[in-house]
Amino acid sequence: MVSAIDKSRTLISSLRELSGWRRGLLAFAGGIASAFAFPPYGAFPILWVTLPLLILLLDGAKGQTVDHRKARFFAFFRVSWAFFFGFFLIGLFWIAEAFLVDAKSYAWMIPFALVILPGGLALIPSLVLSGVSLFWTHGVSRILLFVVALALSNWLRGHMLTGFPWNVWGYAFAENLTLMQSFSALGIYGVGFLVLFLFSMPAVLIDQRRKAAAAYISACVLVWAGVVAYGTNRLQAPQQAVEGLQVLVIQPNVPQADKWKPENRQRLLPLYLQQTQQALSELKLDTETLIFWPESAFPFLLDEEPGALEAIGATLPQNTMLITGGIRRELSENGNLFFNSTFVVSDEGALIDIYDKVRLVPFGEYLPKRWLLQSIGVERLVPAPADFTAGTRHKKIDLKNSLSFQPLICYEAIFPQTVLPVSERPNLLVNLTNDGWFGETAGPYQHLAQARVRAVEQGVPLVRAANTGISSLVDSNGRILAEVVLNKKGSFNSELPKILRPTPYVRVGDSIFWGIILVVVSLLLVMEKLLPTRRD
């Protein structure tokens, strides 16, 4: 036993003493390993190794720059950036697949996408951690400081510029149904704080202040028990179905390379109609049916294409309604504006309502800093006559019999900010998407996991219709009730689960997260006064 402890202390000392490329390489490896804590892998226990490892490497960076604050800042930055570059490189490698859809035009951009995007995203947590380097100690307080810093950088990444909250720390719980229930109380950023707090715990085992370490460990045990108890209790509530209503989801599995070819212009709508007709023939149509097609289903403007709405109306039986993605055009003083939209079509082929996507994908649906990027040959990936225009606001769409839904087109499902006020709460979230850009990589699985979290946060069921998959019906607790797997043509029908009561997150939003941050920062200030730790 003593020998094992001595060996552990020797290892810890060795890690802290690493410098130069060895420290950077180990941080990079730790970031790579951390990415496997997230969907679709779900190996979250790895964080009990990688987060303490990062703390130890930062300890070493502080110890070797003890008399130079500027040097300490840059030492922290190098360690942090190496870690997060590895993290984002593995977590986002699937983006390269999109550049292979039209390889002749875009393949040359793959190296830039695989370096610039992970490297740029790594700047946010790296700068935040470097900023707190001046307050870094060798006590338990440094672990709380580490947790607060990364939790804040999480929030910043989700809100800065256009925001990109992909694989923020809370998603480490997204593959475990019991742990997932915590999103209903805390939201993605609050759960992210818990993940960082819980999995940084092993770093306190080397703290020489035993009482403080014991308090941290005890708090982690209580928090973990609370999360498990809360999730277990929430999953015991029975899920009821909406009476007199069923959903039918169509997954056409059109290869992305074929989707926008001019020769397929007249082929795709009949393909959708035939697949829908076949699926309807297997259903009992004595109840109202909502039919879902994926994002931007056709290579034409649905509301302007001659005969398109009429053909849809001729296919839909009575008591059915189609919700589909499509592109629409609007004339303005500056010319044509194009929108990525959700259309609601009646069984008579009439347009009932339209929603225009609010959060557009940079480099996909529009090109930021077009004047600069276009000059070096960079173009957006989605073929269209012009950049898409963003819609003005998120909204719910009212249907018959007090039923309503909130459209979330593709990328919008990754943003918790899309939640509507309690007074506008929908009965259903609808995520129309096209993940065909990303083939059989981790991307579609990660996207589905994040959409499921939106359902749990709000206590609202989710229908997800994807071109190539993964199409799903998710209940208000995040259970997948039906699905069509990735890259398969198919459909499913099911009863629609009822919504749950408004969750704590719906009622107060990220105020819970900011309350946690305020409490912990206050605790840090108290600890500084009661247990002052010498800083160099």
C-alpha cells in the first residue's frame, strides 16, 4: 500500500515537472481522450483521468514560471490550447466529410477546416484558463477556480459571435438516460458545471489540506447521489400519449451528392410522395396524422414550383398534415432573399404556416466576411443563388385541437437559447435536418444527442426527420421511442407522447447556471480569507 502511494506521488511529481513539447504532447493526448466522453462513445469515466491530468499540467506550468506572471500566462495558454485543440480535433473531425460531397470544389479546404476550426475554438477555454493563472494556488480552491473558468468558457463558446455550443461539457451525460434527466433542472450549462466539478475530483486527493479535500469529495458524493436519485425518480413517471393523433416520419435517404443535381429536380418530389403513400397504406387513418419530411427536401422553391403543392394535396388523405423543410424566396428592395424554411401543408395542398430558420450555419448557409473569404476562393457549401437570410424569431406554430409545435431546423437544435417562454410553450419540438453532409461519421449521432437534450430541458417530446438519418421520436425524458437508423431509407409511425409540466429550466433558464457560478465564486472568496494560500 505504501509502495503504491509512493509510486503515485512519484508519477504526480513527474507530470508536474514535464516541460516543453512533452507537456504539450501529454495535454494534447488528454484532450483527444476527453472527446471520447461524448456521444456517440459515451465513455465519460475517462474524464476522471483527463481533467485531473490537465490540472496537474497547469500546476507544473505555474511552478516553472513562479516569478514571472507573463510567462505563467503563456505557459498556461500553451498547455490549455494543446489540450483543447486535441479535444476539438477529435470531436469535430466529421466536418471534413462535408467538403467531400463536392470534392473537386472543396476538398482543398479540409486541412484548413481540421486546423482552423479546432484551433480557433480552443482559444476560448485557453484564454480563460490563462486569465485565471494569476490566482492559481496549490489548494482545493484552484480546482474550484478551474471548474468555474471552464464552465464560463463553455457559456462563452455558446454565445460569442454566432455561438457554437457543440460538445459543451454537459453532453458528457447525454448518453446515459438517468444522468440526462439533470438537464431538465439545470440546462446544458448547469450540467456542464456539474460534469467539471465531479470529474475534477481526483485532483484533490493529492491536496495536503485533508479537511478541504474531504469536504470536496463529500460534496461530489452528495451531488452524484442527487443526480442519480433525481434522474431515477423522473424516469418513473408514466408517459401518456396524445389521444387521436399519430406521427409519420419519412426518411428518404437521398445521397447529398445527388440532392441538388439539376437532373433530379423532377425526381425527388415523386420519390417523397411514393414513399409517403406506401407508408400511409400501412396505417389506420381514422385518427389525425402529422407527416414529417426532412430539411430542404427539394431542389426547388416549394411554394413557387408549378403543381408541387397540388401533388402533395392529392397524395395526403383527409385528417393528415405535412410538415416539411424547403427553401423559399421573398422579394425585397435589394433583390431576392432566400430562407431555409419549414412549411406546414394541409391535406388540400394549401400552405397553413411557414417558419424561417433564425440561426444559420456559417460557411454552410452564409459566408461570413464574404468580401475577404471569397477573394481567397472560399465559398459556402450549400448551393443557392445567394446567401440565406435569417428569420426574425423563434416561434411555435399552432395546428388543430390545441396542438402546437416549435420548428428547429437542423443546427438550431444545438442551441438551448431557442427555448420559448412558458406562455408560448409548444406540445412538440420538430427538428427537420439534413445530416447527409456528414456520412457515417460521429456527426449525426452527436447532433441527435443534442436534440434529445433539448427535449429533456423543456419536458417536450421531439420529432426528428432527417434526410439520411437519424430520424427519431423522442419523449419528454429523452427516450428514443422509434427511429430509422443512419443511411437507410425508411419510415416509422407512432403515437405522440404528451408534454410534461414545465421544467425548472424552462421557468428560469440559465439563471440556475449563473446562480451556481455566483455561489462558487463567493465560496472561493471566503476560502481565500479563511484559508489564505501564498501566491508567487
